[in-house]
Amino acid sequence: MIEFVPDVPRWRQVAEVIKQRISDGTYPPGSRVPSVVQLTEEFGIAGMTAHKVHRALRTEGLIYTEPGLGSFVSKELP
């Protein structure tokens, strides 16, 4: 779990962690990123917060979601 900064939304802080993991190769292109349930367990956040993390990463073009399969790192990162 991470130490959350009080004045920054938790979804943004978790999104930054996932972005860093994508950047450093922990999650290479095409690999699966943690699901909403996995994010809630790892970071101790609510499900809606985890959904915001996924939405933000999708909006930035860092991940894509395949219904029924999960979310994956985009093969061509912005």
C-alpha cells in the first residue's frame, strides 16, 4: 500500500503509480494491468475510485479494456 497525500485525490495517486509501472516496464505493452478488484485490494481504495483510475488511464491512451478479458497496456503508448 502507498502513503496517500491528503490534498490529492486517491484515484490520481494510484493512477500515477500504475503509470510509473507502465513507464518502468513492470507492465510492458500488451500486458494485463490490475483489475478494479485488484486495485481495491492492493491500495485499499473503493471500487468507484479504482474505476476512476482505469478511466483516467484509458483517457490518456495508456490502457485499453477488452470486455470479459480485462485491461491491458496499450501496444503503442502516447
